Amino acid sequence: MRLSQNITKTLKNVPAEEQAINAKLLIRAGYIHKEMAGAYSYLPLGLRVIENIKTIIREEMNALGSLELLMTSLQSKDTWRPTGRWDDKVVDIWFKSQLKNGADVGFGWSHEEPIMMMARSRITSYRDLPASVYQFQTKFRNELRAKSGVMRGREFIMKDMYTFSRNQDELDEFYNRTKEAYLRVFERVGLGESTYVTFASGGSFTQFSHEFQTVTASGEDTIYVDESKRIAVNEEVYNDEILAQLGLNKSDLKQVKAAEVGNIFNFGAIKGEQMDVYFNDEFGKKQPVYLSSYGIGVSRLMGVIAEHFNDERGLIWHPNIAPASVYLLAIGKEKTISAADELYNILTGNGVAVIYDDRDVRPGEKFADADLMGIPWRVVVSEQFIENGHYEIKARTSDTLKHLNLTALLELVSDTKDKGTSQKKRKD
């Protein structure tokens, strides 16, 4: 990516009503554009971050044996009526409209009922189970509050996965494997040390659920964390009975603010029974399909990371999800520009993602934008060092300057990301 060809620009100011740190930084750095409260467009840099997060999630979901699909966002009233969740008194975040023929239609806020409707005609025998599918899709939720940037949107990108099982034991086995996969996702995006499996209310989904909460001062939730056991309890279900059930002591818990980055729900047999989704077991007996549901808000996760990793100069992306590994710029005239062009071709030819600041602006502006965008490495080509075959390199997280030859530079910037550690084990 050459910045001279990039339609987006960094900005000095953001919309006056924007209060969230993530939105301020992402707008200023040219990652997103605000359309209205709770609705943002993802510009080329922002889309790269979203796609890198998706890649990590996709690797982990595929490693579980789940298959990717894509469902429609348009929702039929008839699909949701058997469970009662079409009723606005039960689910108060629907966006609804009508078709030209007068039929009611909703815009998908979740997909448990539609996926079960799909399964009804495709799962008939115990031989069809277990099965799991997932998708990346835009969701619509008519949130009362939409003041947290991309951390709480009325339109957002979500990964949702659904598993179909023959019984509770089979569901639990996959459920527990998915919890570990989720922890690997958050570790790979840089949030592993600050993200906890959290016991919470299931809201309009189930009685209880597991959330994945990242400790951050800007979080909307209050949780109680046991740092040694690496589990937490959401304030909404915090009581002596729950603590006893989880084997937690009040004296070991720390109250903190946190942001939800993922959740999983165990529906058991209830959805199968409500929606008439049954299969014949090995004895020919009719049994309800067991459902579990797993979500990660992809765009929300991007916002939480932006809130969590920044400084007075701008964003600080983890190398696994940064829109590029290198921010390349030249200081000087034709000779250095030619050398920078050559280095850009070498780096990209070796599979290194590069943002090349080839604009005709002052070096200070380029340095400031490199920091604001949060790219892991800044590489400077200048006449002072190219005569010796060296380039100046600095990490976004350090002010230390290094001067490396091409071989050392390539080795350094090529070894930044993980190589797809879908089977990586957590240390804790």
C-alpha cells in the first residue's frame, strides 16, 4: 500500500460527539469513518485489521472441525415465533421492517433460530451428528446506547458458531474445547493476559453463559476476578451461591472494569424441542437436537484492542493483526526515494506487508502518522545510511533506533507474526 494512492487520510480532529478512545484513534488514524452513532465504515486499513482478526478466528474454528457458511441477515417472523423471541418484550433490540407484500421482516441480531430451521431438514439421524458451522456476518442491534465507538455498535461484524449434538455430554465436550480455542484467539491478538472466562447471565439466550471479558478501564461491565484461577464472575450474577458453585472465595477476588469480547451459550435440548428439530437415535427413538452457540464480536474486538493498546502518540497494534508489519518512508531526494522504492519491492516480494509513505510531506509528519497508525516497525531510508547498506528501524513500542543491513532487516520483520498457532497451548 502506497499512501499516495490511499483515499483515506489521517485527521487532526474527530466528530465532537465522539467520546470513546477507540473511535477517536481509529478515525484519526484513517481506519474507520463514522456514518452515524453506532454505525461505522471500515476503510482500507481498518478492513485489513478486521481481516487479520478473522484469519486468526477462522484458523481456530477450523481446527475444531467447524465448517464456514454464510447466512442471510433477513429474518422471517415465522422462524422466531416458536421460541417467543420475535416479541419485542423478550428481545428489545430488533430492527424490523416490512416487505412490499406487507410481511414482517427482521434484520439479524443473532442466528440460533434460523440455523435450527436450516437444521430441521438436514439433520434426521444420529449419523448426522455431531456437526458444527460458523460464519462471519454483519449483525444489527437497535442498542439504546451507542456511545462506545466500535465497542458497541448498532451494526457490527460478528463471528457466530453453532454446534448440533446428540446429547449433553457430546455438547459439553465441544463446549469445553471451544472455550480453550477462544482463549487462544484472545492470546493471539494480544489480549491473553487480560482476558478471563467469566460466569454471567445468559440474557435472552439462556439462564447462564460464559463470557470472555477483557480488563480495561473503558469497559462497560464490572467483574470480579480470581487472577490465580483465571476465572471471573460478572457483577450481574455475583452472589454467595454462584461463588460456592465455582469454588471461589470473596477474599481472592478483585473488582475491575471489563469489556466483553466473546460469549458462549449452552442451550441444551430446549431449542430443538421448541422448534421441532429432532433426530432418530441408534435405536430408532426420536430425540431433540442439542444446540450450543458461540460468538466473538470481530469489530468489537478491534475496538477493545484499540482501547487497550495505545499511548499519547496513537495506536499500538499487535503484529498478528496490524494492517502492515512495516511503515516505510524515505528522507531525501531522488537517490533515497529510489532506494526506498527498491526496498518496498523487496519487502513485499518476500511476503512482508508494507505501508509505504511515499507522500511529498515533511519527515515529521510521516513519523507522526507512523506512530498514530500503530504499525509495529518503522523503517527509514536515508542517504546517510544507504551508502553503508543499512536502514534505520524502530519498533512502535520503543524509541531505540537500530541500523540493520537488508538481510537482518528481512529476518527481523518477517519473524514478527505467529505462523498460525491453532494448536498452541495456553501457559496458564
